[in-house]
Amino acid sequence: MNEATSHAGSVSVQHAHDVTGMPTKVHAREVTVHYGEKQALFGVSMDIPANSVTAFIGPSGCGKSTFLRCINRMNDTIDICSVGGRITIDEQDIYDPSLDVVQLRARVGMVFQKPNPFPKSIYDNIAYGPRIHGLVRSKSDLDGIVESSLKRAGLWKEVSDRLSEPATGMSGGQQQRLCIARAIAVSPEIILMDEPCSALDPISTAHIEELIDELRENFTIIIVTHNLQQAARVSQMTGFFHLGKLIEYADTGDVFQNPQHSMTEDYITGRFG
Amino acid sequence: MSEIESAMSTPPRTIGQELMSEEGARRVRRRYRADARFRAYGIIAICIALGVLAILVGTLVSSGYTAFVQTQVRVTVDLRDADIDPADVRAANWRGIATGAIESLFPDLPQSDARVMRDMVSQGAPFIIRDAVMDDPALIGTVFDIEIPASDRIDQLNKGAIDRDSPADHRVVTDQQIGLFDQLEAEGRISTPFNTALFTAADSRFPELAGLWGAIVGSFYALAVCLVLAFPIGIAAAIYLEEFAPKNRWTEMIEININNLAAVPSVVFGLLGLAVFLNVFGMPRSAPLVGGMTLALMTMPTIIIASRAALKAVPPSIREGALGVGASHQQAVLHHVLPLAMPGMLTGTIIGLAQALGETAPLLLIGMNAFITAAPDSMLSPSTALPTQIYIWADSPERGFVARTSAAILVLLGFLVCMNAIAIWLRSRLERRW
Ligand SMILES: Nc1ncnc2c1ncn2[C@@H]1O[C@H](COP(=O)(O)OP(=O)(O)OP(=O)(O)O)[C@@H](O)[C@H]1O
Ligand SMILES: [Mg+2]
């Protein structure tokens, strides 16, 4: 499946030979985004495989976050933002007016750049999602979800004895892992991460990278990062954005070792960006 | 090498060298002096503010503290021969009984001086004796002592507000009254206890009987109505405007109007209340209900503005976090934004209410400055409020009301301080870090 399509002004390789061998989870065609008058994304098309990690890289302001936020329609919350094109998840058009955006966001979790735990207890942070979605029948069910989410986020050992303490009292790295636990507690299918490690030290970062690798088994993960090594380490597919266009999208090995586009090469070799 | 050396010999000075130099040191000293000056200005400003406040409170206390005590005369009442029907105590000749009791204080005086004697104690004496007997019917047919407030003049005399040495025609008490007072004092019948009537009695024509209870109840009812109306409406409006309203010309206009409303003089709200509530809807004059509704109009913009600021201060990341796990917009607001904004909203509300408590003009316009001698027993019965009571007393000629006006202002300030203290306490209690 090596089909390269060119779009007005941008050469995008939608999917190079897909090393993951996984079916397509997110399918985006000609996605454009305007913030008021200003266009931020120009016809982005890509197929994101299920149960794999896809990384978005590119210089600041190139539209990575914008595209990421299209996938769970977080851009809806910005009044001036308008999205064009088509994005489907499992063949379902997520901009279909009949689709419930709240349910979409339950299926597509998000972890933000800055850890943003709720100013409540650690337990309540995790329990919030399952509670509002009615995923649990009893307190013990909920306890089970909280425990398993924290375990999968690699946080259980550190916090099991202080679940009722405020989440805001934890370290930055712990808070970010809590946010990941909070996202996986509602069992989404896709987890979007926007520079999840940019506020963290190397040890916490390593923690989260390991975690991402483990989570891949059950979730489709899309991660925005400025750390190229991180992209190379954790992802199977990498998309390179520049000035609102998807310049190159291929499996991570190819992008880093054998980039097709000179701009990609310049960026990953540090000549600009 | 020599080129480099010559370049080194006249290098641009580094910032370190710059700071060490004579001129640099001077600059640092100048900056220190500027800092010190700046601090001094701040301290001076605070001192001036505190000084003015101290003068204000000092004047009020010095002119008002005497109103917190009241001269009382112990009168002996003899009901052995009185004709009192236990089934209808009220109907007895209390005026006569009181006159008899007062005259018995001065057995040496001729009957022609009855008026002088009566002027020694409050004209409310008959009612005070009557109420005491109605409270305790066992007193019928006995002789008992009762404390009756002295008349305003005697009260002033006792408190030293009247100069005994000034010419007799310059003072409101005659030499004879001074003599009678000294006689009572010598008999140990004069006492000066805490003036509980100030807090338990309603207004009266006689300062020695007048109290703030009616005004306090009136203000309480009005504020309760104001709170019940302004708080939910204000908060709902703020939440809608801040969280849900589309940003368009309409909402922009509403915003501007709300901000302008907050700056409208309160007397205008009074006129509005008069025109709409009284004239159009025909609601009763002087009623705390109408007062509260008028005050609510005035308080609402304050609450809306404070609440919107509190909502704005909640970091968007919290909202996004909630939306990110699939909370609906409404859930994100109710579960996460609102609890965080609540302390700010409550503080704004209490400050708005404190403002309303001190507001006089709108209440004057809807007639809450009427002379009313009983505390209101419902939101619809006529009443005064604290600020209008102050206004009434400040307008009264009797000496006793001068001190009482200051005392009433102190009471009002006391309530305001309490409300602000509650606001501060709430804020520190509820405020959470994020
Ligand atoms: N809320 C917004 N309103 C207006 N313009 C926006 C908004 N968010 C992003 N933009 C614009 O859209 C473009 C893409 O922004 P985006 O945040 O997607 O970049 P990014 O690739 O994530 O950058 P970074 O790496 O710095 O996070 C930028 O030019 C930015 O100015
Ligand atoms: Mg970004």
C-alpha cells in the first residue's frame, strides 16, 4: 500500500509501507483548519494505524496541536476555529452532525502538555470519567478501575496509600502520569498526547515513554513531541508538519533514516526548526 | 597577538566592571534611594488612609459611646389600691399609676409641680410599668421597684452633656430639675446600665426609648430578599455569559450594559423601584420586600461582574481536562469550574450585600424612612432599615438622638465589618490551589 498522493502545494505521503500491519484507525482527508481568517492547516491527509504509536513532529506553530485537537474535536471549544475536510474513526465520520461529541471525547482521550489534574483527590481524578459515563455499578467496581488505571500508568506503587490526598500535591511527573491514568480509566480507543513530557525531567520522561510503549497494546496513541529522539524511540509512524502542511508521513524508521523530503531531512538533522 | 592584546586593552566593559565602577555604584545608590522613596510614598498613603479612618471612627465613638448606656431611675410602684382587672390588664389607668409612682419619688413637692416631676422620667413610663405587670401578673396588688429610663434631659445631665454652671436659660434643665436629680442620686435611685433598649426597642419619638431593633429586622428582611433574588439570578447570568453565550454583538451589548449598570447611582434604582414596584405593581410602601427587590436590582451587576471574574480566573486547563475525559460542557462547568469559582462568587456576593446594607437613597425613595414604632412582623409590614434609621435620627432635634445617631452608625459599621470578615473567612476556607 504505497500510494503517494500530491495535494495542492504539498506533497504528502499518506502511508508508506505500514510497518505496523495494523488496520487504519483514524483516517483523515484534506483536513483544513482556520482560526478566524488565518489558515492553520492546509489539506492534511493521513491514515493512522490502530494499536500503534504515531508521532507528530515539526517546528513550533506548524499545526501539530491543531491537527491533534481535530481528532477529538477539542477545537470545537474555540469559537473562531473552523475545520474542513473529513476525519473518520473506524469509518465513522466524527464531524457528522448526528455524532455526539461528548461520546467521541470519551472514545478519544487526551493528555495535555501541562499536567492538569483536577484539584480533587487522586482517587476522584481517576474516578471522575467512569462516574460520569456510568461505567460502574458499585463502589468496588470503581475501586477496581482506579487501581488498574493507576497500575497501568505505573503510579500505583507511589500513591496507593494516599489516594484521598489532593492530586495537586504530587510532583509534575506524577501528575502527568495521573492524567494518563485519568485518560485510560474511561477505556478510550485512542489517546492523544500533546507534548506530554515537555514539562518533565528525564526520569519522569523515561517513565512515560515506557508507559506509552505498554499502552500501545490496547490503545491507539498519537503523540506530539518536540523531542526527536523521543519520537524515534516510542513511535512506529511519524508525521512531519511544516507551516500547516503534512510534509512527510511514513514509518518512523524511514522518516529518520531515509527521509523522502529534503525539508524533513533538514529538520531531523537540526538544520532548521 | 598584539592585535588581540590591543583589542583586549579597550574592551567594552563587562556588566560586572560596569557595576563596580564609580558611576555604576552611583547608579546603584540612586536606585536604592528611589526604592526607599517609593516605599515611603506607599507608607505615607497608608498612614493617611488609616488616619482618616481613625478620625472617622474616633469621632463616632466619642460622640456615640454615651448612647450605649442609659440613665435609669428606680421608681417604686404601689399597686395595692390600683384597680386592675387581671383579665384585662391593658385597660387599667396606667397613666395615673405611673404619675402616682413618679410623684411619690418627691413627697416634698407640691402638686403644682406635677409637670416638673413627670419630666424627670421618660414619658414611656406608663407603658413600661404596664408591660412589666403584663409579663408578671403576680405583681398586681403588690409594691415593687422598677427601673424606668430617665427623660432625655436628665439622661444628658447624668452623662455630663449639660454644663451645670452655664446660665440657667442656656440649658434645657432647670435648677429645680438639677436639684431633683441630685436628690434621686443621693437616694441611690439613679443607675447607668448598658442600654439594651438600643438593640431591642424599635424607633420612638423619645430618644431614651428609641432603639434599632426595627431597623435591624427591616434590614435583615431586605437583605434576605436581596440575596434570594440577586444571588441565583446573578450567578446564573454570569455562568451563562461566561461559559455558554456565543460571542456576538448581542452578548457584547449585554456585557456593556451590565458593566454600566454597576456604575448607575443607587438613587436611580430607587426611582425605578418606586415607579415599577410601587406605582405599577401597587406593592406596599416602606415594606422590606420592596426594599430588598430594589436593592437586588442594584446588587445584581456587582454579583455578575464578580462572578464572571471568578469564572474567568479558573484555568482553562481544568475545563479542557474535564472535556478531555468526555464530560459535557455543562458537566465540566458544574463539576469543575463552578466549585473553583465559588469562593470568588461568594465573596463578590457578600461584598455586594454589604454595599446594599449601607445603601440609603433607594430605600428613602420607596418610603423606608417612615416613623415606625414596631419591628416589622413580616416582609410586607412597614419598616425602616439601618441606614434610613440613621438618616431619621440624624434629622431629629432631641439631644439624645445625636449620640444615638453615632451609635447607630457604629452598629451599622459593625455589621459591615462582620460581613466582610465572613467574606474573607469564606475565601480562605474554600479557596483551593490548582
Ligand atoms: N486558539 C488559537 N487562536 C488563533 N490561532 C491559533 C490558535 N491556536 C493555534 N493557532 C495558530 O495556529 C497555528 C498552529 O498552531 P499549533 O498550536 O497547532 O502549533 P504547534 O505545531 O502545536 O506548535 P507548538 O509546537 O509550538 O505547540 C499557529 O500559527 C497558531 O498561531
Ligand atoms: Mg502545540
